[in-house]
Amino acid sequence: MISFYTCQEGKISPSIETTDYVISDQMERKPFTFSPTKCRGASMRKIILIILTFLLIISIFGCGNKNEPNKVDAEPELSSHTEIVEAEPEILPIIAKEPLIKKEKELPGAFIVSVDNHRNAYPQSGLDKADRVYEILAEGGITRYLAVFHSQKADKIGPIRSARYYFAYIVKGHDFPFAHAGGNTNALNLIPQLKIKDLDEIYNSGPYFLRDKSRKMPHNLYSSTDLLLKGAEKKKFSLLPLEPLEQGKLEGGDAVDLIDITYSTDPRYLYTVTYEWGSGRYKRYINGVPHKTQEGLEIFTENIVVLETKTREVVTNELESEIELIGGGKALFFTGGNAYEGTWKKEKAASEFTFIYQGKNMKFIGEHAWINIVPALKNVEVTKV
């Protein structure tokens, strides 16, 4: 500790010149002063000695400081008026998913294929490349797919199965070449009557289909868009484009996160389809498991249409379904994460389905769609957000 002194009445008394320290009550608190005229010689010499000692100490410590490393200045304190500017968070661009239907079509026209949906047919191939898929009962709670291919080629499609007579009404509405493997008697009679562009593996187009020997019959028949194109060219079938869904945003609707469609509650063949909304599209599940292709690709769609149709089971040689597709009925539409109640109509075999909402054509977001045809809308359950 360094002390300062003052000379008072011939005595050396300590005194401190500062307000930054705490000072004892017994000590006088006054500025440092030095007046040699009021001190005797001895006292003067003592004072001079003390001053010299003090200067020597100062010089020693001063020199020592030269060897100290540079010190980092302390951060300045922020006053109450200091404005703290927080850095703005980086805003990452939203990357929109590409539409499921390509603008530049890879095929000169569309084809429609009857795809197996028996549990022994899992997993299927090519459904992820289809632009539109109709799902409809075949028999006994088992559905079948009518998959439309236009914008993308598919190297493997299947397993391919037989036709039902009401499939022909869907096919004729589009007038696309129809790939299948035979069918029941009603179907085989109706197909030529409606002048369907027929690619039947059993009766007229065998070379344009292949068997996968790693799978068991009848769930092992496949084709490809290239093979079907060769078959259509050989038969000189005209190829037509798939008409796009009418596009636009609608007001209203109910926000819906999950759609469950139950086709069968038979313990021998329980079957429920689920669509889950997220990231601008719907992910498809079968009995709670993501629906994947044989290549491991998950299946998505941009739109879902559910059509209520008159349906009954009849017994001929086997259990069959009869479904009325000419006429109209109630419908549910799911697009953009919202649900809308409407109707559908199909005036004749050669007409496409018309989807109606509030008296006008239904508008969709995106052109890709799965169309589920059901006996009753009560089989559809939705979970609202």
C-alpha cells in the first residue's frame, strides 16, 4: 500500500487524497500538500527521503510494466441508452415439391392398366409413375387399380390382372388402350361392344407382357410403357392425352389431416386405405403401413376423389361385384389439405366423370389424383386438424 503524508505542527501525519477508497474515521481526509517552510530540517530530510523512496518504487514498477503482454481492453459497459440490435434470423427459401405429373410428357398418349391388389401381389410396381389411379372393388372386399400412365414411362407395371365389366365404362370414358389379362364373361363381352382399344395378354397381346419367375401365378404378370406402346402401334391404336383436372383454389372446405377409407371389414381380408396430408400432398397407407412399390418408393398423390356408387355382390361362378358407374351420386373431394362435399356424374360409357362442387366443376390443386370408388360414403372417416 502506498501512503501520502502531510506536515502539521512538526509531525508527519498520514493523509489520503482520493474519494475512491474507504478511509478510517480516525484519519483526517484532506488533499495531499507539501509545505517545507513549516517543517524543521530533520523532518525535511525525512520527507525528502520518503519522496525519493516513493519515486524509486514508482520507477521500478513502471519499468516492470514494459515487459507485460498487451492486455485486451475490457468490453465497454452498455448505458441505458445503448440500442441493442439483434441479428435478423436467416430466412431459408421454401423449396416447393415438383408436381407429380410432368409437363413434358414422356409418352405420346396415355394407357390404362388393370393392376392387382390382392395381398399376394404386394408390393406392386409402377404405381408411383401413374398420373391417375382408380381404385374399385373386384370381388369379396378386394380392390383393383386402373392406373393411367402418360407423363412418365414405367419400366415395370404390375402385377396385371383381369378385367371386370364396369372397368370398361371407366376405360371407354378416356378411350385409352387398356392392358389386362382376360376377365369375367361380362367383361369379355362388353369390351368389344364398346370398341375398347384392347391389349389382352390372354387373347390378343401376349408378346407385350412378361412373367416374373420370382413370383407365383397369377400374381406375376407384368408389362412396361415401352411394351404397351409397341402393342398399340402394332394394332394401330390412336393415342390420346389424359385430360387435366380443372385447376384453381376454392374458398371454404374443412381442414383435414387424415382420410380413412374402409373397403372390407371381413376378418379374412381387412382392408383400409389411409391418406395423410403433409408437405402439399397426400401420403398413402394400406392398413396403417405406408404403401410402397417393389422398388421401395412411397406413393403420394395431390388430390383424392371419393365416389359413392350403387354396389352389390352377386354369385355366378364366383363372387362378383356389380357397380353402377353410369349416372351420378355423392362425392368427397380432398385437395390442398381441405375436404369438400359434392357430387359426380357420368352420362354414358363414352363420357368421363364430372366432379361437381356447389353447382360448378370442382377445382383442384395439382393434376395427380387417386379416385376411390366406394359403396357408401359412411365408409370414409376423416380427422380434422
